Amino acid sequence: MGIRGEVFSSRLEAGDRTYFFNVKENVYGDLFLNIVESKGVEGGSDKFIRQSIVVYQEDLGEFIKEFQKSLDFIKQSRTKTQ
């Protein structure tokens, strides 16, 4: 087990936001995906706003399916407005 239960981590920097995709293991050995968005607070301070969602391994298939539906909707809406 890694630091804070992390077994895999990747990062995406997108403008003023950073997204972290962390696969973690809880004390029972269950794997889960923790997606974190971090954004600096306006005003130049060193403070950040962090928001997080957790998706457990047994829910990933359905999560991905619904996530894909959302992406498809965005793609369709974008082509209609262009």
C-alpha cells in the first residue's frame, strides 16, 4: 500500500485547475477511485479549494457508462452549436 493508501496516481493540469486521479486501497483491501479537483483561491493566496468524489471498484462499470453518456451529450450539444 502506498502513501495514504494510494496504489496509483496521475495528474492533469488544465489551466488554473489540477485534477488528480488516485486509485487507493482501504483498510479492507477494497480498491476505489478518488478524483480530486484543486483550484487556487483568487487573490494570490497560497490557499486551495479541493473537491473530491470517490467511486468504489464495484461501481466503476456503471459509473463509466453514465459518465460516457454525459460526454456523448456534451459532444452532441457542441456540434449543434457550431
